[in-house]
Amino acid sequence: MRKIRRYLPNVLLTILLVFSLMGTLLCGTARLALQESTYRSLMKQYALGELSEELLEKRFAQRANTTGIPAETALTGADSEALTQWAQESVTQALSYLKGQQSQYALEPDLSASDAALTAFFSDYADENGYEKDAAYDAKVAQTISETHEEILSAADCFKFRMLYENGYLDTARRYVPLIGQAFTGLLVLTLVLAALLVLCNKGQLPLTLYWLGLAGLTAGGILLVPGIYLAATDYFAGFAVKDPQIFTAIVGLLRYLTDKLVNAAADAALLGMISIIAFAVLVHVGKKKQNA
């Protein structure tokens, strides 16, 4: 009966510590999705600006067969460097909106070079073929410029924040984003408190303290490693049906990055837990030897 009373608090605290540690690791990983540096790193790693430029060149080259507008004319000023800058601006706008730092998401890149090139193209074409620059002409120019803007913005917004904003998803996520940071802080404090209580429950008994703390770390890390390793080993996200290469690369790259971070954090927790349990076993063995001596 005494053993049960002695071990019951340790068992309960260890179970609570497992769940609080798992929550801390999950919330810590989720916070990475709210850091601008995460997206900048992915854009550089996968050269998303170049992928966007290649896609646009291909699309406008195909469109030139019917419209007669050269791809280089429509894409004036929209090279890979500019597309990368606009993609970064999209991320900045979206994260600022999600964190409540601004009231709206407004991606407004400077497409004046493309507008000027298209306007000049239509003007030259009208002059060469004797077309009157009337209201119908102005409407056609405006329509072409609008469609070009839409294509460029869609390609530049690799992480589809613009689409998420227009469909109200960012607005919904904005309500819960602050909770991620609060949950992380709360769970981290709870984890430290539970660990401290375990230490107090085993005051003066270092081997037992190492055992219970190690067991919590090994269990929490092991549970999270199972789905994480499965996602990484099967390359689960590669099966997503996304046509545009830069969008597929950006979204799948982000999900792989977060999965890898979670797996690494879980592996660290499990490793520390295993080391702690090994230390417990060594101390117990040494203690028995001293008693026998």
C-alpha cells in the first residue's frame, strides 16, 4: 500500500508531463508557420521566384498564339527577382494580418512597367492597322491589363495567401493565431511546473527523478515520432494535386519543413529521455554495488 501511495503521484505527474510536453512541441512547431524567416528560407531554398517566372513565360507564350501579345511584353518588369519580392510581400502582409498588426491583407505590387509595355503594344498595333482608339479599344486594353495582373499576382503568391484572404480563411485563422503563442507559453510553464513537482516528489532520490523525467520525455517524443516518421518516410505531401509548380513546391516544402522540425524536436525529447533512463539504470547499478560491498 505504501508503494502505491508513493508511486501514484509520480505516475500521475508523468502522464500529465507527457501530454504537456507533446503540446509544447506541437505548438512550438506551429509557431514556425507564423515566422517570416521560415518562408524566406523556403523561397531561397526552392528558388520560387524562378519557378514563378518559368510558369508565367510558358503561359504567356501559349497565350501569344491567340492574342498576338509577346510574352516578354506582358512580363515586362516581372522577372524572378521581382516575383520573389512580391512573394515575400505577400507573406509579410498575410502574417501581419493574422497577428492583428494590420486590418487587411493588401498585396499591391508595382506592375506599372507591364502596364506601360502593354499600353504601348496596343497603341502601336492600332496605329499600324488603322484601328480607332475609341471606348472599345480602351476597354480591351484595360481588360488585358487586368488579366495580366491577375496572372502575375496568382503566380507570385506562392503560398496562396491572397486566395485564402479573399475566401475568408485568413479571417477565421486570425481569431485563433494568438492562441498558439498563448498555448505554447502556458504549456511550457506547465511542463516546467510538472517537472519541478516530479523532482520534489523524489527529493533526495536522484535516480528516481531521472527515471520519471526520462520516461516522460521518451514517451512524449516516441508518440510524436510515429506520425512524423510516417509522413516523412512515405513523402505523404507529394501526393497533393497542385498544378502550378511554384505553388506545389511552396506548400509541400512548408509542410515538409514543419514535419522535419517536429520530428527533430520529438527525437531530441526521446533521446534526452533515453539518456535520463540510462543514467537512472547506471546509478541504481552503482548503488547496488556499494550496498553489496
